[in-house]
Amino acid sequence: MVRKMFLMMVFLVLAVAQSACAYAGRTGVVDVRIVSDTGSEFTKYRTYPRVNNEGRYFYMEAVKGEKYSIEVTNKSDGQIGVVIAVDGRNIISGNKSDLKNNERMYIISPHATNTFEGWRTGMDKTNRFYFAEQSDSYAEKVFSDGSAMGTIAVAVYREKLPPITLKSEMPYRAQEAPAGAASHAPMEKRSYDRAEKEKSEQAGTGFGETTYSPARQVHFESENIIAEKIVLKYEWRQELCKKGIIGCGPKNRLWPDGNGFAPVPKDFRG
């Protein structure tokens, strides 16, 4: 299937402030969606870690070999910077990421939506994200790094001062993805048979085909605190089944759904 291509100018940070030292504890600054090339969103399952970690955490099902994009919508009235890490590696630089504001980040205009399709390998190109086994993941093959395998993390920073462009003209506004590029329909329910076919190796993200993705560098000074942090842990279906995140397999005839009481016959008058 030939994939419908769309172009989007994105902003890259050239220089940033000192590393972040705190977390603002805000929510609702951004909306993050993981979208397949079919236009469907991968369903997120909210989870609450037992340890006291700041941010919002989700589980998500990974489908082996399927290409995906990270769609981030800025819901605020101000320009923001986002540090995005996949499998613990910054998607712009490839460096090991701690989600600090001294890392390379993308800039998103107020109320705009940017879609990030892959690892940035130049000012005009990226290489696609796709779900792969850990041994075939970019983090493992290039950096031998499995310390944050199977994660997509987004750290949001508000702007401290207006950005200064490298050239004299005003910067271009990042364009939103065209209508229809990503449907809000949930992913179709995966079959139990698919889970059985998955191997036991942990899920990761591969380094796929090269795509055209123009970018422009800007100078952006962020606040020192994280405005919002979102982390998604994607795993193969059978792993989500084992954790009880999703219901899998045939229905147990001795464990019926419902309120746990015997049903009353319709014609019962007692």
C-alpha cells in the first residue's frame, strides 16, 4: 500500500537552557497519540506505578512490523518545546535521554499538532519508527542500550522567552497534519491468535525507511521545570495479557461476566 505523504515544517532547538531540576505537576498541556499508518490510534491503558513517579503513565499494545508516528498536540496558548525519547534515545540526536531541557527538542506552536514519524537523520529527513523485536531495535543495534526498551516518553517545556531565529525573517509556523491524515478511531481489537504468534523477545522500535521531513533550527529558551511528562510502555499483546492489562483468550465458561449473582428467570414471580 502506497502511503499518502504529507509535508510539515518542524522546529528544532539549536540551544537551550540549563538542565531541568523540577517537575511542575501540570496535566493537559499536550495530547499525545500514537498513530499507525492505517490512520488508527493505538489504544492507551492508564496505569499508576507503585513508586511515586511524576507524570502520566500508560500501557499500549505493539504490533510487530507496524509503522507508527507520534502525534503531539499543544493545547496551550503558548509555544512549547518537547523532548521525545523512544526506547530511551532522543529521537533527534539519538543520544541517551533523561528528558532534560538541555537536550534537542521540537518546538510546537500554540494549539498546533505536529506528527513525528521517525528518527531524525538530517535537516530534511527522518527514518521511520516501526515496532520490532529488541534485537532489531535502533537502541539495541546501534547503542547496545536496553535500559528503557519499549517506551515512548514526552517531556513538555514551556517557553521562557520568545524564540530568536537564526535568520532575520520571522519563523514559519508549524503546519498541522492535513485533515484525514490520522483518524481518531481506536485500533481494531487484536485476535488471540496474533498474540500466540508473537515471540517472547521484548518489543522495541526499529530504524525504518527514509522519509522527507524538512526542519528549521531556532533558538528557544525553556523554563527549567517540566510542564508535563507522558510515558507509554508498549508491549506485545501476550505480555499485556499476562499483566492483566487487557482481556485475552476464550471466555471462561465458569467465570461469567456480570455482577457475580445467578440471573433471575424472566417468568419468575416469587
